[in-house]
Amino acid sequence: MTDLLRTFVTGSVDLLLRVFLIVVPIMVVLELFEGTRPFRAMVRAWARVVRHVGLNERSAAPTLIGFLLGLAYGGGVIVRDIRRHDLGRRQVFIMSTFLSMVHAVAEDSLVFMALGASVFWVVAYRIVWAALVTLDLTAVATLVVRRRKA
Amino acid sequence: MTPAAASSPGAASGEPSPQPAPGLGARLRRDLRIGVKAGLRTFWELARVMVPAYGITLVLERLGVIQRLAQLARPLMSLLGLPGDAAVPLMVGYVLNIYAAVGSMQALHLSAQQITVLAIAILIGHNLLVGARSSTRRA
């Protein structure tokens, strides 16, 4: 029991420390680069992709960050942009559903590449799967919301 | 939450984005301040949901829930062309995280193709307790 408690404490501290050391610098770096032209171009290109799952241009930036860096580290940007741009429940729903299945592509790919998995297939399959599920769930959610209003 | 949002420096000074170019040093300092503030707030929000979920996960692991789930998922593994033992890393990934899953994958002898399939399965769903709590808080 005490050893479970010890694992919990050290594990929590480790988790929080890692999140802290990564979240804060990411927020600072992003604040610096957000207005720059290359960043905007990247977001615009990404927006053209995620448009197909129903995400608008303002949702594209946080989705891109979550996609590349992950939810723990990109979560800060996601929460901030949802508040800052008042993205609305529909966008948040789509974004959460999509990102829950593809995120942290950079880190995850490296980890599984080390094991010998094919990164291309892993990433491609995840994106396609996430897109399909997101479209389906959004359709269902739209129906539910509409029925509730009617 | 609201008072913090209202006192965001950009809104307070009434200047729109970086257009007026107040000098690089000032801009750097301002961005640094906003970034650190946003980072700290986020950190606190994430910490509040992640730590309890992590605790629950540890207890589930200790109770042997993962092994039991793996036993249940065993028959499904052949559908993916994987040996039954592959259920263990999959469930470890679902309940814990990808690092733990990678750890338990090391113990199995899988082909590159099987590793890719298992990687896809684990990457689509992992760390479900911590993740679910974080994302419901967010929405």
C-alpha cells in the first residue's frame, strides 16, 4: 500500500514536471510565432485538410498543434484557442473526437519507429480512421441535437 | 477563470495584435508574459484532471484489471492477425500509456507487420482514463 502511494506520488510529480516543462515553453514559443507568415501558411494548408471533417479555419491551428505535439502538451493551446476564439460546442466536439484518435504524431511515430513499425502506415491509417469516425459521430450528434430542439 | 481572461494584457492595453511594432524587446517580453501566464493556467487545469486519473489507473493496474481485460480480448486478436498474447500490450496501452505498452511489446516476438498493426491499434486508443477525463473537462 505504501509502495503504491509512493509510486503515485513520484509518478504524479514526474508527469506534472514533464507537462510543465513542455507546456509553458510551447505556449511561449507559439505566442512568438503565431503571427508569422510561415506559421500562418502552415495553418492554412492544414485547414484545407481538416475542412473535410468539418473544422473551420479558426479550429485549424489548435488541431494542428494537437495533431503534432499531443494532447498533454498541445492541450494548453487547445484550451486557450477555444476560449480566445469562442469556438463553439460543435467545433470543440469535432476537434476532440478527431484528436482523440490522432495526436502526438511526432512523438508516437518516433517511439513506434524504434520498435520497427511502419510510420507511414501507422499515421495514414490513424488519420483515415479518425476522419471516418469523426464524420460518423458528428452526423449522429447533429441528429441528436436537432431532435432535441424539435 | 473570467477575471484572468479579462486581464489578458492584449485586451487591457487595447492594442490590436503586433501591428504597431512596439520594438522587438517589448514584444518579446509581452509574448513571454502572455505565454507563461497561459502555460501556468493550462498546467493547473491539466494537473487537476490528470493526477486523479493517474491514481485510479495505478490502482486498476495493481488489482490485475489489465490482465483480466487482456484475457477477454485474447480471442479477438486473431482477427487482426496477431497472437493472443498481443492483447496484453493492447490493454496495457488502453489503461496505461504507450510507453508501458511498448515495454510489454518488447516481451513478445512479433514481425514488423504485426508490430505495425498493433501500433495502429494502440495509437488509436491509449491512456483512456486520463485522456477521457481531460477531454470531457475541456469540452
